[in-house]
Amino acid sequence: MTRRIGFPFCFLIRRLHIPRLLLLCMTCQLVICSLLQPSLEGSANLLHLFSNKSNQEQSYCEAETRLASSLDFWTLSSENLIAVLPIDPVKENYVRKVKNCIFSIALPTPFKSRVHLVAVSKEVLEDILDLDLSVSETEDFIQLVSGEKIVFGSIPLAHRYGGHQFGIWADQLGDGRAHLIGIYMNRQGEKWELQLKGSGKTPYSRNGDGRAVLRSSVREFLCSEAMHYLGIPTSRAASLVVSDDEVWRDQFYNGSIVKERGAVVLRIAKSWFRIGSLEILAHYGELDLLRTLLDFIIREHFPSVDVKEPNRYVGFFSIVVSKTAQLIALWMSVGFAHGVCNTDNFSLLSITIDYGPFGFMEAYNPGFVPNTSDDERRYKIGNQANIGMFNLNKLLQAINPLLDPGQKQLTAQILEGYPVLYYKRFRELFKAKLGLLGETKGDDDLIAFLLQLMEEKEADFTMTFRQLSEITQSQLQELSIPQQFWALKMISKHKLFPVWVSQYLLRLKSNVNDSDSKRRERMTTVNPRYVLKNWMAESAVQKAERNDFSELGDQSRNMWVPCG
């Protein structure tokens, strides 16, 4: 069973119209050859295309035998994208303004020094990419995930998009250090897009060098996998390679440039399209292309929306609004601050992408900001719900040219409903974190009250809820908090803690057909003991920079192991 690990809270400002009390708690040659060759969807073995057995009919052992033991018959495909979406006619790889296309063909730039594979996700390799873990030990694999080798069917692409960064239109952005190397269809029939991050310059690199450094790559590898095990929709990380190539970075944006090591993460997602993918087309008036891309996205990723329906864009927008509200509520429930919630970092599939200066809140603080360059604290954790609405508004502005007056009115009403959707999901998540069943009038106040105490006593959010999952009702009633429940003990020093405990225990009595043991068991499934706190990620980074990769997982097998 997947372990769910949960975190903090939610903060909304007044304009989201949330009850006042809750504001306390929420307030290449190879490419040319590939183009000339007929392409099939990615497959672990071409022979599988002729199998008459369904996935459901196959036994577990049969499925295991389908894991590829090499990359010889493992293929990717870019055809699904380039057959529908136009490609930049300029084939040279230099920084430029790109128009009237969705992708540019761009080859990854191999490292000059030898690369080393330092981590892989066994689950991603075996369960998603149909690759036996032993494949990761081969030279072919290392060449693939470092950008040195292009497998059959792959046409590396860089995606053109724009975006609002820190509330301001930034014009063309795009994949400046990432290459989409193809789509893989696995034995479950799922399509996954594979992308190398840190793999060299593209037409969208602007003033960048196209590289990622070990420090940020370790953090992305760890966090994307940790978020998956927390139950948060996210891109996944398949592998991490490091080189000895020198990459210069101003880590703290203070003018102090230091030498770091270049690294590449192979990350995967169902899609990498984001709000900025549509914004750039609307901004330059490329409306036919905007319609083409939207229809493609709906057809591929929104099966409940009929692409032939006149109101398909309304249906699409409604789903994105709902799922974005859900995603941010989930972030808040685990205390996750993305750090850079620009529209170019917001997925149209409402998954967490583009891990940069993220952070998990430790002491409960709605003003927590993980991004040292965010001087105005725009992306503080307590403002994420409002940023979600800002970004959705920019999405609506992008698709508005394709809507008739009636559809514009409908989509405006849908956006107005975002705060209610968000708050509803937030309540559900935090009621579950407190073990509350059913509905009572005072639930909102009970949640807000606890979060207020936590904020004033600077209590650890994750451990407060975890320890509430473990302590007995009798211990709470007697206000005898054992020392091992140190987070609760800290809150117990607040003069209003006995009042909150009294209200909480009274509320628990209204749980129908419940017991204390059931409550604790239920709460431990949604309240984690461990999350990827900054000191944990920093420890892994510091060791990795000394060539000790033990904290990336089981070093003997180079695989990610979720916290237990």
C-alpha cells in the first residue's frame, strides 16, 4: 500500500471570501534519420505489439518477464506530438525568438567529462518504463539519461512557452535546459513523456548555459519522488547522473559566483504542457495554433471532454480549475511551498512540476517563503491559493479569444467558484488530519483554533498532526503529554490549549461508530511521520557534493527508497 505522508495547512486572504476565523489557518544526424523512419509508440519490445493477451489476462510473473533487460528493443516515439503540432522550421540550435510553432528540434549536449549514475527510482524504471533495474547498470542507459545517446524513435524537442513570472509577463521562456526525448507507452497502456533536465542549450536558453547543477538536481530527484509517496500529483524522477563539468552559479543571488558540478535528471510526466504553453500563443495572436494545441491536449489528456463539442473549452477550463484547487489544497495539507508559482510552472494537468526553491514548512508559519529571491514574499505558503486563482485567470485570458460571449460568461463563473472548490477540499483534508467524521457546525473553528495555537507556539506542523494521531484521548483529557510527543507538549504550554483539547474531545464524541483506536489508525494514514524537510535535502546535497550519494536511497542498488 502506498504510504501517504501529509503536511501543513492553508492560508487564504480576504479576497477569497473564506470565513474570517479560517483566515487564521489558511489566511543531428540521428534526428534526421529518425524523422525519415516510420515511428510507433514507445515500447519495451516490438514483439509485444503482436501479443493477443490483454494486460488483465497476464499473471504477475508474465508481466515481470516483460521488463526489458536492455535498451536494444526499448523505443521512444515523438510522432504523437510532431504529427499534430508544428515544429520550428529553423533547425539550427541558437537562442532566438521563435514563432508559429510548439516545439523546436534540439539535440542534448553531452557532458565533456565522464558521467556517473548516482540514483535511480526502481519503481519508475520497472513499473512505468518497463525496464529491469539491471538496465540502469549498462553503459547504454547512462548514455541515454545523460543526453549522450538517442534511442530509436526519439526526436529531442524543446517546448516553446511563455509565462507570468512574479506577476509580470515575461514573454518567451520555453525549455531552456530541458529536452523532451520522446513518449513511452508502457504495458499498462499509459503514455509518459520523458524529459532530460540540465541537458544543454536550446533556442529558449536566453542567457543561460542549459545546465543544471548537482545541488538542484538532488533536490528535484528527492522531492518529486517524496511527493509521489505523499500522495501528491507530481512529475516523477527516473534517474540522476552527475559529471565533473564545471557549471558556474550565483546560488544566493548576491554576486558570489561559485563552481558547481553539472547534472541531469531524467524526469517523466503524462504531459509537460503548462499554462504558459497557451499564453505564448494567445499573446502573439496565433489563434489557429492555440486552437490546435488546446484540442490536442483535450483529446490526449481530458477524456471526459468531447473534443467535437462546441463547449469543449469550457469543460476543459472547469476541470483545470477544479484540479488546481485540489492540488494546492494537497500542497497545503503537507506544508509544501512550491516557491516559484509562475504560470510557466503550473501544469495544465494539475500536477506538481518544475521543482526549484521549494520547501516544506517546519514550524507552522503562513508567511513561510522557501525562495530567497522572492523579496516581496509573493509565493509564501499562505498565498499559494490566491496565486492559483491568479494563474487560472491568466489561463482564462489565454483561451478567451476562442470563446463566444456565452462561453466567456460561463468560464468567468467557473473561475469565481474556485475559492469554494479550494476551501471545500481544504476542509476535507484537515478534518481527516484531525480524525473528524461527519459534519458539525464548529469544525472550521476547531481547525483554525489549533493552527492559531501552533503558529503562536511555533510548533512543528508535521509532528503536531502525527502526534495527535498517536496520543490517546485519555492522555489528552488528562493533559498529561508524554515527552515523546514533543510537538504537542510545546503547544500544551499555550494557555488556551486546554480549551482546544476540550472542544476537540467533545467533537470526537460525535464520530459515529468510532473508537479511539480506529481514530488513531485512520489519522496515521494521512499524517506523515517524515517529510522532506530542508535540513534533510541539504544533508543529501552536502554529502553528494563529497561523492557520498547514500542519502539518495539505497546506494548499493542506487534506488530511491521511500521513508518508512
